[in-house]
Amino acid sequence: MKKFFLLSILAMLTSFIHAQNADYKVVFDVTSKDSINYQTVVREASLIRESNPDANIEVVVYGQGLDLVLKDKSTQADAVQQLISDKKVSFKVCAMTMKRNNVDESQLLPGVEVVPDGIYEIISKQHEGWGYIKVAH
Amino acid sequence: MKKFFLLSILAMLTSFIHAQNADYKVVFDVTSKDSINYQTVVREASLIRESNPDANIEVVVYGQGLDLVLKDKSTQADAVQQLISDKKVSFKVCAMTMKRNNVDESQLLPGVEVVPDGIYEIISKQHEGWGYIKVAH
Amino acid sequence: MKKFFLLSILAMLTSFIHAQNADYKVVFDVTSKDSINYQTVVREASLIRESNPDANIEVVVYGQGLDLVLKDKSTQADAVQQLISDKKVSFKVCAMTMKRNNVDESQLLPGVEVVPDGIYEIISKQHEGWGYIKVAH
């Protein structure tokens, strides 16, 4: 009887911890070359950080999204730099996308991190319980 | 030995309950001003509700999606109203998006609910186990 | 005391198993009639399979995405066929979308599977822990 009581407590605790876990963590998926989408994702990331001191944001760029993080092409270079200076925000770009476009690390905005596979990065975050937002309109 | 047996039972039960939990709950993410996307989301929501008496649907509108829920601009006003009259469907709009567009509650279709932050609304639903569908084409 | 110890071990084991579970499983959501999106999803699926012998991929086609899997209309027929010949890749199309477009099974590329409801297929995969990627740009 006592054992069942303990087991029930454990089950309830587990549920509770799980439910409480809904802190603000979000991974944005950017595959667009449309500058409106770039404007959108930096605005959304900035707004979230302004209102939520504990929020964690990761922007994953792959496919046609590459321009967002390129020194010579980004229409949001200043905003991206500002966001990267925030320890709770990171920008990650897919190495396979860079290779296909003959882009090397020197062409990236400072602080942009390279990941081997953008899609795997995103689904890993999803698996860890991060929220997922596709940036498209 | 008996304790381990009980613990195993608990673990199996937990897995079972988790697996059984796949009921039809879906949050739609609308950030488009393209009326084809508005048509799509109301058609999909209606079809789901027609075939699934227990399905729960939430449509979250933010960014450029705002027009879908505005009295004066929605191309799907009737369909949205019809859906909102269904207790298992809700439409939620982001207060920050409304503010940025100088829109107040009186301009919303009746029954549309305001949430402080559309993205947080979406990732909270994801965290609670709701399916996520980005509406884009 | 011993009981609590056992319960703690169980809790840790459960977390560990959950965390280890991040294998490469991804469901792609295709609702576009834009051939760039078709090109993108077959390229991404092929690249993932080339680098990850254990990865599982499912491409769910509904709404305006139908053309991708039609014999007479797909711009990626060969690539889709190649992918389908891989046991770890499947293409599924929504029966409701087919009906609305007066398309029957004979018009599908060989090996494409029909599911009753594309959205339910996607959220079921999400619920089972698969990663989700919306294909849009």
C-alpha cells in the first residue's frame, strides 16, 4: 500500500515537473530569401528577449535562408549583431548549405555559429522540448 | 524484487498512457496576409471538426496574419464566425501584433480572443502535446 | 529510504532514455505548389539519408502540395521514386486532398501511400517524437 502511495507521488511529481517546464525556449526555422521574413524573425526575437529575461532563442538558417547571416548580403546585419551580443540568443547556420553555396566562415556575420546539419539542429531542439516556429508568410 | 516489478509496471503504464494520448489537438500558426492561406486554415479546421467530434483546434494569428480576424478585412469572416461558435475551436490573436498595427478589440471578429504573445501561446500548446501546423504554401 | 533510492534511479533512467532518444526522425509538411519547395524537400531528404544510415523520413503531402506525388505533374518524379525505393523513406498523401482534386490512386507515383488525413498523420508523428519541418520559403 505504502509502495503504491510512493509510486503515485512520483507519477504526480513527474507530471508536475513536466508541466512547469514550459519556459520560453524557441527555435526559429529560416529557409527564405525574402527580406520580410528576415525582418520578422529579428523583430520577434528582439521582442521576446525584451519581455522575457529568461527566454532562450535560437535561429537556425539553412537552404535559401543563408543571406540572413552573410556579411555582404544580410538586410538585417545590425539587428543580427545586436541579438548575437545577447548570451541567450544564438544564430546557427547549416554547414551543408554553406558548402553548396561556396560560402566559408569568413563571410558570416561575427558570432554566427556553424552546425553540421541545420535540420538535425532543429529537430534536436524540438526533442529537448524547445518550441518550434517556422518563419514564413 | 517485488519493488522492481511494481516499478516496471509503473514505467509501462506511463508509456502506455503517453502513447494513447495522441488525440486530435492542433494549433495552427498563421502569419500570412495571403488569402489563400486564410481559405486553407478555415477549410482544414472545418474538415477536422466535421470528422472528429473530440478534436480541439486553436488558430493563432500574429504578424502579417492579423487581417484574418479583423471585421473590416477578413476574407473569411463568415467561416471564422462559424468555427468560433464551435466550443472546440478557438481563434487567438497576439496583443503585440494588434498594438503594432493600432488595432483594438472592437475591430476583431466577435469571439476572437486576445493573448499577450502569439508565439508563446503556440509554444505553450506544443509543450502541452498539441500538434503544430504552420499555415504557409 | 531504499524505496526512495529506487524511485530516484527510475526517474533518472527514464530521463536518460528520453534524452538518448534523439535519433534522426523527421516528418516534412508539404502544402506548396511551388516547384522550388519540391526540389528542396527531395534534396533535403536525400542528403539526410546519405549521411545518416538510420534516419527515418516521412514526407506528408496535402493541400496544394499534391502535384509533388502525381505521375503527370511532379517536377521531381525521378527523385521521389528514388527516395521511395529506400525503406527508411515514405511519401504519404492525404485522401481528402485527393478527393477534393478528383485524383485517384492510379494517378500517384508508384509507392506513394494514401493516409486518411494528412494533418492527423503529421501530428501523430510529432506526438511519437518525430521532428517536424514545414517546407516553405
